[in-house]
Amino acid sequence: MTASNFVRPRLLDLFCGPGGAGRGYADAGFEVVGVDIVHQPHYPFEFVRGEALLALQRYGSEFDAIHASPPCQAFTAYRRRPGHVAERPDLITPLRPLLEATGLPYVIENVPGAPLLDPVCLCGSSFGLNVRRHRLFESNVPLLDLPCRHGWQTARYAPATNRRNRRRTVEVGVWRIPLAVQKRAMGVEWDVDEDLSEMVPPAYTHFLGAQIVARLEVAATVSRPLVATDDLVWRMRERPIVRRRWRSELRASGRIESARAVTPLRRRYAAKHGTACGARGRNGRNAARKRNR
């Protein structure tokens, strides 16, 4: 198979909720099927109501990649408020071995404080959104992150009910802020209701999903396993699909001023994973010149 006849991959979206993560993966090029134990009338793709772990065991092998957003109530900071968050079990621990058993690329999403392994963290400020909503993403394939850019978010929104200072971001999930304002701040364009507070901004999974699609294209081209070693993971020197796509989109939307804002990500990835990505050849020489300016 070559990149020219690459078939659109399928992604299983577990604990899908109203579809924030699924929307991002679809925008990145996946055909998405969502599973949730609660009926999701606003889910924008094919939806199956059922128990997520059972669906993973029965149907996981029919997909090319898997995303899971298990309930965060067991780890959220809101647990400090008595009676504010319902008790939920830790589903990450039983979920991980089931995902690993599939041999497929997977992503587990949750809040800071969740027991994820070597996760990347994404923030709404990195995508020009008027929210921060830091979220962690664990994966069995290396993923690039984006640094927070809180500086451009100035104090311009109504304060919280227990404070006087104005907020820098839109508070999501509160009745006093119009739903349309909250949706715009999250980058959500389809019909949702109060479930918005449990969603992942689609921009997050669009960014991660584009990286996984690029890896799938490379794996299809060279006929080698996807979940393998770093030489296959980031052949980004030869095939910089994600880097080009996201630099151009971020520049076009005014979210970054130049391509240099994203360049350090490759150096951070190389340092983190001990690879030579971006350290040799023309790109490496150009990066060295920039650092020495």
C-alpha cells in the first residue's frame, strides 16, 4: 500500500461522551465510532451504547486506533469540594492492559492527577481557545505536545461567583454564562447541552490524531508494524506531515506569529525519547543556526 491509496483509518472512541475527542479525530482523518454506557444524543458520529471495556475486548481488533476517556471524577481537583463530585472507580488501571493487548496505537485521556504513564499535556491556550482545560494524554506511541501560551489570555471575562478579579478564560459548565459563549471558547460547533463541561476540546485530538494518521501512513507505506521502535515512529525528517499541517493552520488562524513558535517541540521530543530526530542533516543544521542567533 502506498500513501496515495491510503484507506481512511477507523478509530474506536471509548467513554466517548458528547463527542469532543471524536470530532478532533474525525477532523484529523479518522472514521470514528463512539461507545458510551450513557446515551449520547448529540454524538456527531456512529454511536453504540454499551460498556466500554466490554466493547474494547469484543470489537477493538476491528479498528486501527483506540481513544479512551475514562471518567475523571476519581482524580479531579473538584473532589476537594464535599458533595460536588460523585464517586467513580478508577477505570484507567483495568483499561490499560486491555489496550496493550490489542497491539494497536491508543490514547488515554484524563485530568492532571490521573495515574497516566509519561503523558503529554495540552492546553487550550496553545490552540487559540479561550479556555485552558489542561488535559493529559498517555499513548503507546510517541506524541508531540505544545507549550502553554497563557500570556495572550488577558483578564476580560466576568469573575467567578466567589471572586472579584476578572477571569482570563471562559468558565465552562456554569449556568450564568451563555452556552453559545462556552461552545465558542471550546471550539465546539455542533449541538450540545450541559455535557459540554465533560468534553475535550476537539483541537486537542485533532493535533494528536494527525500525528497518529501520519504514523499509519508511514506504516502502510513501508509495510512494518506501527507500534514499533522510534526509527518508524518519527521519520518526520523525511515526512513532516504533522509539522507542516499544524504550523500552517496555526499561522493562518493567528494563533502563532511564526513557525519558530513550534520548532522547539522537535528538540524537546528528541531529548525526551533519546532519538536523533531533528539533530542531523539540513534541518539539524538550521536548528543549530537558530539556537546560535
